[in-house]
Amino acid sequence: MNTKQHFFPKMNSENIKFLDASILVEPGVFTPRAESEIFIPILKNYVKDNMNLLELGTGTGAISIAIALNFPNINITSVDKNIKAIECAKRNCKLNNVYNNISFLESDWFSNIRGRKFDLIISNPPYLSKMNFSKYRNLSDPKESLFAEDNGLFEIKSILDNCKDYARDGSTILLEHSHSQTLEIKEYTTNSSIRYLKTYHDNLGFNRISLFKKI
């Protein structure tokens, strides 16, 4: 992964643009990446009014806020285990006047949303391998928002293992990942009720977001 192309520069509190949204980035919170913007055009194929969408690991809230600006008639629940992220996301929600569309909740993936079902589940989870830690050591993001065990696949697999209990039949799941992880992610769901369908490219032509369906 080319850090110059894929990562915003290190910064203190500062406003950045994420599609139509103005996003305050604060220390201790994951900085949204440009390649994540493709969630919005992808979702145009699947969103219908009054759907319930869950974003896992919302960070600054950038993706959920951009979704709310583009799809104002859906209900969005955004979770993060980092309380600093939740507080930052709430401020960004007010900054972009979408506080009626999104509810934020401190939750380690699904831990605090038991019993709920969603039509859409999306996430940009940590997917960098810890073996590559030295390559990205100068990034200002919380390390737990970047790196995962199992060659970067641990959190992705955890979401795929558990989302079946929170996805309605026919629900759409979209997960961001490294281009090098596509085949293993596809094979991981072969015998699951969560079925891999396709992978979308980012603006640089890399495999970036995979689509799954709950069957």
C-alpha cells in the first residue's frame, strides 16, 4: 500500500472534506481515507427508504455522515468502541446538520446492539497486518484502528462470523479491506449464511470493498 496515495497526512485537530461532508479530525481518532468515499456510490445500488443501516467502527463518523447527506430517508446506527471517536462523531454530526438521521453508540462491534436487525451493515475495520507495523509507524491514528492479527484479517473475520445474527435475510454487508485480502475473504464465507458476491475497486483501481449477502 502506498502511504502517500492512501493516507491523509498526520495532523492535529483539523477539518477535512469527505465527499459532501465537512469532517473534524481529532487526535486519538481514526482519520478517514479517501478510498472509503466509494461506499456512497456503491450504496446507491442497495439503499431504499426507511432501511436500517449499521456502521461498525465509525471513527469520526465521516462515512455515516456522508451516507446521511446522500440518503436522508434511512436510519443509521453508528458504533465505535473508542469513546473519543463517538464524541468526535457526534460533533461532526451536528456540524453537518444530520443529527436527526444518525444515532451513535459506544460498542465493540456488536456488543451493545444485541437483539437488533439491520438491512445494511458496513465497516472499514482494521485490516493492516501487525507484521507491517514498522511500515506505518508514523501514522497518527490509534494503532488499534489500523492493525489486526491473522495477517490483518482477524477483525474482518470476526464481523463476518457475527453479523449473521444482526442482519435480516437478504441484507447487504459491505466491508473495506486490503486488495491483497480479497481471495481469502471470499473463501472464508464459502460455507456460511453470509455469502460473498463481488468486490468493488477504489479510485486507484485496487480491490477495496467486498459485498456480501445474508441468505
